Amino acid sequence: MKKSLIAAAVFATASFGSSAVMAQTVGTTPQVLDLTEGTGFFGDTLAAGNSGASFDDHFTFTVEGTTGWTFDAVVSSISRSASTGLDITGLSLYSAAGDTLIAEGTMGSSGAIDVWTVSSGSLAAGDYYLAVSGNLVSADAASFGGAVSLAAPVPEPETYGMMLAGLGVVGFLARRRKAAKQA
């Protein structure tokens, strides 16, 4: 009986201690990213009083139609100093099918102004999400925002050449038929 009480006390103390050490995760996820005509804005506002908390927000979107879409995104946050607000630690593009990483972002600057970018050159039709992660470095409220550009694929010069050659052949055949009917 005495050993059971001691074991329960140790277990309870370990449980309380471990939860205090674990960082709280805040943020609103997932959020739908509305890509009107291939562009859109995204972001989140994180409440005050969350110093030491982390966030990992997902912004979902769908690519429709042909393959080869180019994707570019930028995210930033601004605070008075590097010790206030938030610190963005990552920006990544994932395929929603299997949570497959497509592209990792690149940090442009860190500190009072955080800037991250991510690009991908060839997205197929399907569901994707943009992941923004970071930490709140003070008890102040903080926010981040970003923009996305999704552009349709541009045909290669060879494609234009083949199209023009095909139109030339069709024109030649039409002229030949017209000449044959007149003769």
C-alpha cells in the first residue's frame, strides 16, 4: 500500500513536471488559402500572454487543371526588436497527399523583421498546404502575414514551333483542296 502511494506521488509529480516543460502550441490551423486568379494572402494573429509558445499554421489550397504550375510565397513579421513578438523558424510547401514535403523555404532575414520565401517550379493538380512555423519570444501579441502567387505553366518554344508547323500544314492542305476543286 505504501509503495503504491509513493509510486502514485512520483508519477503525479513527473506528469506535472513534464507538462510544465512542454511548450504550448498556439495558432489557428488549418486555414483555407483563397487563391483568387492565382494570388492570395494568408496570416495569423497570436494572442498576448503566450511567451515561449510555438505555432505551426497550415494554409490549404488546391491546384486544378494542367501540370507545371509555378508557386512562390513570402511571409514576414515585424516587431520592435528581436526579443519581442515572434520568430518565424520555417516556411514549407507540402502535398496534402501523404504530407509530402515539396519545397523548404529560405530565410531572408531574422530578428525584428523576419522574412521567408519558398518557391516550387512544377506543381501538378492536387491539394497542397503551406506551413509556417515559429516561436513567440515575448508575452506581447504578434502576427505574421504573407502572399502567394500561383502561375500557369508557360509553353516551351518547341511547343509554339510545333503549333505553327501544324497550322502551316492545315493551311497548305486547305489551299491544295481549294485548287483541286477549281481545276
